[in-house]
Amino acid sequence: MATLSQQRASAFSLERIAGVSPWAQQVRRAIELVAAHQSSVLILGPSGTGKELIARAIHATGKRAAKPFIPVDCAVTTGTLFASHMFGHVKGSFTGATSSTLGCFRAADGGTIFLDEIGEMELELQAKLLRVLQQRMVVPVGSHDEIPVDVRVVAATNRDLGREVTEGRFREDLYYRLNVVTIRTSPLKDRPEDIPVLAARYLAELAGRHGMPLYALSPSAIEVLQSYAWPGNVRELENVLERAVMFSSGDEIDPEALSGFMGSGGVVNPEPAAPAGPPVHDVSQLVQATAQGIFSTTAVPGVFRVEPAVKAPPLAPSPTLPAGPGGAAGASANDQAGSAAWLTLADVERLHLERTLAATMHNKSLAAKLLGIDRSVLRRKLQRHGMEGQADQDPAGPESASP
């Protein structure tokens, strides 16, 4: 029978799943139903939607509440450290193993292990995890003895594991081992009615736990929050509110205190973005400068040249393909000359390098950026083609030489 403290912990965990939306009510009911059993649970949903809160609520509401809850970040538990971190090791099993460790599974014995971001786990490690889930036994590194473990497994991911299985990035047998009961979280933009509840709760937490002033949201501020798409979900909402409290004065948080902290990418039905380019009052000057040949654009948005424009070398005429085995028409009258002038890959690369250097006024940094390569890679290519000296010429070109 649950103690009074365990009942309070259970109630508090469910209260953390705040909200008045149908999803919030449904997920609280699902937690109560799932917690009464020992089946594995898979929590799916976008980042920042409270997957770990749900996992902790399942643990706190169930029969294992008095036992440990051990969270594991599968995204960082990789490589050779996986077995030691998950299953433990014995003293002297490898260099630096000065003492024995339990590992996460044995540390969670009798309680719950939460495998967060399970979709990030490498295939080789998935096989090791599957064996433990099937056998309910762990073998510490450096030992041959199987040790039984009694844990409830709750896993979470923001990936579509069904698609990951289809594309071969996640083991199908492990997927079905974990996917006994599924709980799906909901993006915050799909439940705007929960935003006032979540905001009020977090503002109270900031005041009580962090010693910040207790603020309320003005009605217009609530409208602003509810009109935002929240790509970062609840986690982003908490960050916005914390920053707004630090920069607010008075008793309420108004829209002006929020506007600087919410990214434009999350605005619902945003206003059309102004076209990129210089300020309006500079347009006539830009046109005049370009016409005089002292200002020209590059292929990189926002990057311009102020040196006199240099004409890039013309492209060599594309040779026509020789006729096929059947003598099909397709070759021009100059077939023999075209075949003889057919460019090799090295020729094409050299030609493109020449054109890029001319277009960038022999600026290697900008040339590397245009080509999508590192500057050191560009230098090696220039050396291979015997063009290193050419790139080091005076960027102003021959026109800058004294008469």
C-alpha cells in the first residue's frame, strides 16, 4: 500500500502534466492506467513536449515509486563505454577500472530505467540492449556471471521508429520489445488552450524556486503567446518566460516584453518578409555604383565587390557527342574536332577554378566559399593545377599597374 509521501509524489507528478486541453486530460488518464502495470512504455513526440515528465509520472504513480528512477541519454551512451555504463564492470576489467560499478540497469533494480532518445542508439548497441530486455540478465564487463535485474523500461524518442525500422536504422525486434504501450505527446502549437496554464505554473516556479518576482501575463500577452507556433514547444515557452521576467517591470508581462524573445520562424501567419538587400535609401546609390563598374555582386548573398569588375574567361564550347554504334544522327559536322577537344575532369576542374578566381578577384577565401570547400582544400587544388602563383596575383589586376 502506498505511503502518504508516495501518494503526494504521485499527485505532484500528474500535476506536472499541466493543461486543460483534451490531450492533457487524456495523457493524465493514460499515465494512471499504464502505471498500474509493469509493461514497457514507448513515448513518442517532438523535442520539448515533456516526454521525461511523462516517464517520471508513470514511475511515481506506479508500484515502483519507492525504487530508483534512472534516466539514460542514449544519444551520448555510445561506443565502447556503452556496456560499462549500462551493465557495469568489475574491478580491473580494463585500464582505469579501479573499482567495480553497478551500471544503469543494476542501479535501477526494482525501479524504472528511462531510455531517452532511444532512436539515436547505434545498431550494434541495440543488439546488446535487446538481449538484456529479453533475458532480464546483465553481464558486467570483465565478468562471465549473469546477474538478474528487475526493471521497468520506459523509452522515448522524437524519431518515427516505424520509418527507422523500414530504412534499416532501428532493429525491428527491439522496436516491438519496447512498443508494448505507446503514449504520444502533442506539440504546443496544437493545444494553445494549455499555454495560460503552463505559463502561470512556470511563472510561479520562477518566483518560488529561483527567487524571481511573481509576474502575471496580461491578456494581450497571452494572445501573443497563443498566436506563436512554438517550434521548441514547452521548453521554448519556459525560456521565453524566464527572459521576459528578467526584463519586465511592474506587475504584468506585456507583449513588448515578449516580442524580442520569440523567433520570427515560429509566428503563425507571419507578415511577408521584406526582400533582402540594402536599405531603401541606398538603392539609387547601389544602381549608380554598379553602372559605373565600381560595385558588383557575387554568388554569395550579401557579399559584394568594390573593385573594377573583371570579365571571367568564356566557357569553352561544349563538344558534341560522337555518334552511337548505330550511326544515329546527333553529331555535328565538326564531329572529329569535337571529339578531339573533349575535356577531361581535370580540365573541367581547372577551368572552373579559373572562372571562380576571376569572379572573386583572386580572393581565395571568397573563392573557397563559392566552391563550398575549405580554403586549405582550394590551396591544394591550385597547387595541383599549377595555379598557386596565379591566385597570389594582385587582386586589382593589370589595370592597377602604374602606366
